[in-house]
Amino acid sequence: MEKPAELPKDETTEEESLLQTLQQQNNWDGVPMCLYQGIWCPIFLLRPLLSLQKNFKPHDTSILLASLPKAGTTWLKALLFAIVNRDRFPIDQSPLLTTNPHKLVLSLECYYYVDQVNPDLENLPQPRVFSTHLPLNVLPPGFMINSTSKIVYVSRNPLDQFISEREFLLKNRLLPDCEPPLPLDQAFDMFCEGVHAFGPFWEHILGYWRASLENPDRVLFLQYEDMKRDTVSHVRKIAEFLGLPFSDEEEKRGMVGEISQLCSFEKLKNLETNKTGVLHGNVANSSFFRKGEIGDWRNHLSPDMAERMKEVIDAKMSGSGLKLDNYFKS
């Protein structure tokens, strides 16, 4: 992930003036954050976020993949790319075989708006597919009001998501010169308090969950665990939601299964392109493929930590209708 490029003086002054009004705190990995519109935003992404809010205009056909970091983002990027582009690329010639999914579905705040205040996105292949880690409430209003663009959101057990993100950030220090990371217990304390990048996690999840209930034709809410247990039916579900259902001929040819296999964790992890190289200059491609398991948190967190998380989830998310009780089953 790259730092924002130097900006014209008026843009820099606007960001610096805003920062002086915002609460600031370091994340557990040492990266400075600020509390902006209710979310903890890494300060090096504040300028891209402001530019995105000001300038991005979604097309009616735009597709946005939204998630917290390490909640299934890489997998869903691969699935979305394969589904949307299945008429352009035969399975055995898919760019996914030679290119990391994060280079095929690029992030709005971490790529497009990092180096430019108002990048030209009009000539991208249609439909335009983007990704974001931003909560729904800070996205440009055009996503839900001024267009018929679609959002696909994936959530994951916060315990697994926390461990996966921690391992990722320990391997990839986004800002190498920042303070050393906190130990696991202190990092977990911050996470449970909602003080982490793009958090609080419950507000992030509930924002998209409620939007999916209010606008089911515009927001598809997926759970990582359900997708792992039955990938094939979810590939069909995603395609139908996007208005790109599989034809009878495609079904007979076994395309749904082929896409599921192409994008499986095992397949992607073992591709040479995902074993070597870096993304955006300093993030190892291999670090996006650690385990992908359900319940790996049990190898890192104590039962008391899990109980504390259960209490947080019960307090913050009960009554939402979102089924989360299977997170803590053996």
C-alpha cells in the first residue's frame, strides 16, 4: 500500500486543517489513525478518502466489493472478476492464473485515489468493478442515491478476521517507520473497543447489513463461513444478483463449478503469481493467502478472549437479525 502523493498546497492545507479537529490515535500496529465521520481512518488514507467522497461518480452498472480487511476480500475479488468476465476469458486463459486478484479488482481508496485527487475512471472496462474497506456511511452518496450500482459485501467472524489481519500486518508493515506493534492482548483490547482501521467492526458490518435489508436489489450481504461451506450456490447467487445469471448452457458445461475451483483458496495460493512478487511496492502477494480457515482464531486466542468478543457482539449487534451465533460453536 502506497502513501499518498504530494498534493497541491490547497488540498494539503484542507487535509491538515481537518486533522487538527479530529481525534487521533495510533492503531495497534503503530499506524496513526483519526476518527473521521465515526470511523477510524488511517491518516495516510484520509486524503484519498476526502477525494473519493468529493469526486467519485458511480455508473449505474458499477459494482463495488466492500469488506473489512482480511474478511474474504481476496477470494471475493477473484470470484467477482471471474463471474463478470467469463465471456471475455475462457477458464484456462483467465488473468487470475497469472495475476493477483488485487491487481484485477483495484481499491478506490488504496489505489485509484492515492496518487490523484480526481482520477479518470471513465475508460475502464464495463462494468467497472472496484473494492473498498470503507464503511457504507462514508461512501459517496451516489452509491445508494444517484445510481443503480450494486454493492457486494462479505463479512467474517470478527475473531478470525482480527487474527488474519494481525498476521497480515505483522508481515507487511504498511508504514515501516511507525511505532512497534502492540502485543496480542493489547491489540485485541483495542479491536474489542472498536479502535482499529475502518472500525468499529460492528458499525461496518451493520451498515451494510441494514442496507441489504432495505435495498436487497442493490446490496448483497454475504458471510464468509457460508461461502466456504457451499461455494457453488454462492457463485450462482452472486451472478444472479449482478444481473449476470448463468445460462442453461453454462450450467450444463459446468461453468459454475469451474469458476468455484479456479477461485478456490487452494488453487489461488499455489499459483506462481501469488507465491512471489509484491503489490503496490511493499505488500507480498503471498501474504494474501495464509490459511483461509474457519475457526483458526482458536489457535491464537484464549476462551476468555472469545467470551469477551461474544459479549461485545451481543451488546452491539443483538436485535439486528444477523445470525452470528455459529461463530463460537466448536
